[in-house]
Amino acid sequence: MNDKSKIWMDGKFVRWNNAKIHVLTHGLHYGTAVFEGIRCYHTKKGPAIFRLEEHLKRLMNSCKMYHMNCEFSEKEIREAIIQTIKINSVKDCYIRPICYYGYGKMGVNPLPNKVSTSVAIWNWEDHIKTKNNAGMRVIVSSWIRIDSRSLPIHAKAAANYANSALARIEAIKSGVDEAIMLNMRGMVVEGTAENIFMVKNKILVTPPLTSGALDGITRSSVLDIAEDLDIDFQISDISRDELYNADEVFLTGTAAEIKSIGEIDNIKIADGRTGKIATQLQDVYNQIVHGKNEKFEKWLTYIN
């Protein structure tokens, strides 16, 4: 992270080290915050944000589910994101808009408190690194993924990620890269911060949103790319043991992009390397985000 950068906070730019909140901020104590993870990529036409409109729509929907009266419109947050990239003069970055119940009154009820909004950017370092085209090593977590009877799972909310953090810690302390989470019915949902796909007999499969999976922007993009490449796909429940016998398994997300899994619970998936379909999808995805695929250029918002 670059402490020379500026962060947009409630309509004003502040220096990185001055972007502070009160220790009694409601969102810090009760997880009452919603956010987005968005990527900006370097292209021949300059910096371009990937699927900005879809991310903003999801952010506004998340605010709605947490009854947040955001002082800034979708259009104003869009402009704040663009200006934050411009003022920091970056070509590639990860973008984090966040809306949260702020400092005011403590207690479980957040409604008396003002909703604050911030936008920060930084250079994202790959949080899961593999070598020589090898897939990630993962475990199935002992932590069960929360479902809609507990929290609104289709809100990208800070509270949901406490569940994810415990699963990621479990994976790291087990000596592997990532964890896969099951729902309360024992079906596969997603990784700790990524959607999951498997390939069996040349058919791409991903769990339905009703499983508890986040409606991922990258997930949606991969399905659209698969359709364009004439790759057969289906949206259906996946059992844990189906993953072990899959031809390919990979994760998708804004930070992860498309990352293959080579081993689950010490069981090698196929040859343990990135498979043919994942490679196809990765290649096209990389072309799109770097402005090299005209068919999907509508997904890019150019800064200049």
C-alpha cells in the first residue's frame, strides 16, 4: 500500500495516513458495513475499470439490505472512483468503495448513525501464489458457510467475511493456500472470497446462488465467456466428493481472477495443474480486462 496516495472520504480527498475514523464507529464494532472489490487494468487506451456499473449496482443493493441511507448516489460514487484513480495517477489498481454506519450512538441498532462512504485504491499483490502452472492446495473448511437465515448473503457485507476469515485462517494454519466452504446442507458453496467452478466431462459447473454463493461479478463474466466459447455449462449443486473426482476445479473473483486448484484435502485433482478449460477462460479474461477483446469492451470504463 502506498502511503503517498489519497483516499476519498465523504466527498473529500484526504492523505492516506489521515484517512481515519473514530474507535467507536458502529461498523467497526458490529460489522455494519458493505463494500465492493473492483479492479482497474492498464490498457492501450489508458486505465480501464472492469464492470464498474455492475459493482456499483451491487453496492447499492447491499446498502438497501442493511437499510443504509447513503448520502451519495450511485452516479456520485462512480465519479468518486474515477477521480480517485486520476488523482493518484495509477494504471493498475484494486478499488475498495465502502459504506458503513459511522460514529454516533453505540448499541446494536445502527439506524441513528450517519452512513459514511469512502473509496481507497492500492496495488493488489496476488494473495495466492503458485509456481509452474501448478494449482492451489486447498482444504474443505470445518466452518459452515452462513446462509440467508442468518445474514443477507447477497449483500457484500463486512459481517459475512468474519465467517470467511475463520476459514482462511484454518487453511493457512493447515499449511495450504485456501479453503472451500460448504453450506448447511453439506453442498459446496464457494471459497473464502471467491466463487467456485468445476469441470467434469468437458461440462463447466458452478453452484447456484441459492446455495449461498455470492452473485460474483467475475463468476457472471466467466459464464458469459464460456457461452461465447461454446463451452457447455450448468448451474447446479456440487457435492464435496464430486470435487475430488473433477477434471478441473478453479476459483474466480475480482482479486483472484481465475485460479486453478490442484489439490483438495490432500487429493490431487486430475494432474494437479491448470486445466484446458480454465486456461481458455483465463486467456480470454486477460484479453478482455486489458482491452484486447472488442466483443467484451462494453465491460470496460476507460478513465481517460
